[in-house]
Amino acid sequence: QLLRLLQQKATVTQADLKALLKAVGAEKVIPFWVFNGISAHVPAGQIEEIAALPGIRQIRMERVFRLQVTDTVSSGVPEWNIEAVRAPELWAMGFTGQGVVVANMDSGVDVNHPDLTAGWRGGTNSWFDAFDANTTVPRDGDGHGTGTMSLMVGGDADGTAIGVAPGAQWIAARVFNDQRQATTTTIHQGFQWLLDPDGDPDTHDYPDVVNNSWSIERVDQCDTEFEPDVQALKTLGIAVVFAAGNYGPDMATSVSPANYPDSFAVGAVDDFFEIAPFSSRGPNACTEVNVVPANDPECKKCPKADVFPQVVAPGTKNGPFVFGVKTAYRFNSYLFQEGTSFAAPHVAGAMALLIDAFPTITVPELEKAIQRGAVDLGDYGPDDTYGHGLLDSVLAHVEIRCPRGRKGRDRDRDGVPNTCDNCTKVANERQRDTDGDGYGNFCDADLNNDGIVNLLDFGMFRAAYGTTDPHADFDGNGMVNLIDFGIFRSYYGQPPGPSGLVP
């Protein structure tokens, strides 16, 4: 119904303008209903006549945008980034993105890459090329779009898993050409196509999640060019993820459309979960100026500013030889790349996993769960560097499965194991049994036995990191490593509880 209303309004309100454009000899006339406007090449002398036509709100010049790409290298390392956002733990629960469709607006996608070819939805409604209407299958002359798509849904053809949601299908809109350039028109075309890929408003063939690893190069400004497009996607129930931008390390470096109220912006961290120097930071240029910072303790009831970005995800790596995350690239190859462009797809992929687990979830509920499930980094509480913190797919899943305010996770220590307990069923007999249930396990992250998992425990865990200390080896594999850190942070701030193994 929404799509029909948008199309009908455009048809009625654009009639006079179309007639005038034809009369003055305008070329390349492209009507849009996604934001109710028309793109056209018009003789300069006719601009005033067009502006005087009733119903014309604004005339803007066409603009050119460029993809942001940082330096890249091409040697191989294990895929730490997929593990860091805990995607494999949701795979083990049976959630890989099955039945979910993701999309990107980028430089295209190499459909022949072995990590991507099986995931393309196929048909005539799964590929849009703003530069060549005659192409029928996805292509990518640059490689940027192939990389971002692979982080969302890539497989393990090279022996390591590179995508967060390998079970999801993908479609794509090529809005940047092989020189990494897009125009206002091509981007509007991409948004409009995503709303109705097959041209039939009565069919539901639009994606569930759209990743956008691009921005308008106007730092610390609120450029509303594409705000109606983003609002239309969100209204239809499509989650819209944006890279926060590579304009750090200074504060006040947000960019549009990532800083729109309806966008979900993602910054980048490294493998030590430190903010990447290039990652853009808040405050949000699209937020009203008469609000206080989100984490201001002096003003409990004041209107709070929206932090920027919303969350962070892996987007770089501290060398010495590799500085990024592994992505698929052109010609069946792989490339290690860095930037918020490659952090954002982690969140889009995590959204696909959560939609697989909870098919009726709404976009606001999805965004809320990811923010609440994020692991706090930097200043206490949400801030304008790390946002709400590091993406944690498992904790986001818990936020949906066990909403705050509901009795669950056994925080009252009533001894009743249930689906919302804060423990797992993996026993490690070598680990200290903090909660006294007879099983050393993830519940026993309370390393100093004071009844709460807190900074004191983190200090003990950090000292044990990289050793074989059984007290901090939560998964019992003989080494205290990144997996154990993921387990530890899951239960930070919680009391130990029953493991589910006790009769």
C-alpha cells in the first residue's frame, strides 16, 4: 500500500513539471517516487521558468560522490573479526540468515566469486545497474561492493569463514561506477529500486537489510539529500545500516546519511577493540543542539542527544603485516581491507542472523537489541566515540529472547534453570566452580568469588590472557584466548547463576 501511495502521488504531482521539461527540451529525464522529484539535464536559461512552476519546492544541482577506501594489503590471517562479533555462536544455535535477504548499494558485486555465487537470489529482481540497464547479472569493476557483501554473507570457499550471515540471500544495486563515483541521481535510483525490485508494488521482494558503505563528503554537517529515501525504506520495514565515515580521529566528524535519525551508523575498532583512528565520531550533526550528551550524569531528565555512531564493529587490525579484515575481491581473490565501510557489514549481517531467529521482529526492536546488547567500550555508557559499544550478536539475541524487565537469566538466583539463564551447558571441570553448582563453566566468570562479574575479574582475566590458566579458560580448550574474552564479556555485570546441569 505504501509503494502505491508514493507512486500515485508522484504521478499526480509531477504531471505539469514533466510537460514543461518536455517543452524546454530537457534531456535524461528520470522521475522518482521515492522522494517525489525528477532528475533531468535542463538548459540553464530555463531554470527560472521551472522554479516558478507551482509545487516546485527546490532545485538542486547534480552532485558526484566517491567511495571511501583505505589502504589494503593481501596476506592471509585467521578471520578474527567474525569470531569477535560472536556470529559462530548463533550459527551453532541454527541461525545463519536463512530466509533473509540483504542488499548493498555499492560498486556492484562479483556474482562469480565462490564465496558469493550461491547466495545471489537470482531472477530479474535481484540486480540493478544505474549505469548499464542491459546487464542482467551482478558485476563489480572496482571490488568495494564485493568486499562489503562478502562480510555480510560470504562463505568459506577459501577455508575460512568471512561472512557474518552465510545462510542469507543477497541482491545488489550498483550505484557507483568503476571509478568509484556515483551521482545524486544514481543513488536515488538505487534507493527506489530497493523498495520495489520487480516493479510490482503488490509483491514483497524488497530486502530485509540494506548496507551502505558510502557517505556525502561534508564533515559535521546534516545533508538531507537522501533522508526521504531512508525514511521510505524504514517505513516499509527495511533496516538501513551506514558506515559512520573515515574522517576521524577528531570529534564532530559525523557525515550524512549515516547521521540521519533513521540511519544506523557503525564505527570501526581494531582487534584490541580500540577505536580506529580514521573512524568518524560524534556529536551527531543532525541532532538538535539544545540537548545534552547522552552520558551526562548531571542531567538525569534532560533530553539526551543521539550518540554517533550507534555501535562499532571490526574494521581494522593492528599489524604488523595485516591491517584489515579479510574480504572477497574480484577475480576469485581475497583482500584485507580496512575502514568503516567494512565495519558496517558486520552489523548488517548480524541483523540478518537476528531476523532469522526472530522473523517477526521490527526494525526498531532490532536496532534496540543491537544497541542494548553491545559491549560498552570507552567512557561509561553510550558515548560519541564507540556509541553503545562493540557489536555482540549473542547478547543482542539475548536482549530479544529475554527482554529487560522480564524475569529471566536467574538474576534472582532462585536456582531454576530455564531458557533465559545467564549460563551455558558447557562444563569445564578444571575451572574454578564459583557458583558451587558442581560444574566449572561460563557462569563462573566471577574469578574472585565476590558475587559479581566486574572490573576486578577483568583484571584477573587480562592477566591470564594468552596463558593456560584453567580458571579463565571458560571453553576448556587449553588456552585463554579471544573466545574466552567473548564469553567473559557476555556475563560482565551479572552475578553467577545455575548452569542448567544441576538436577
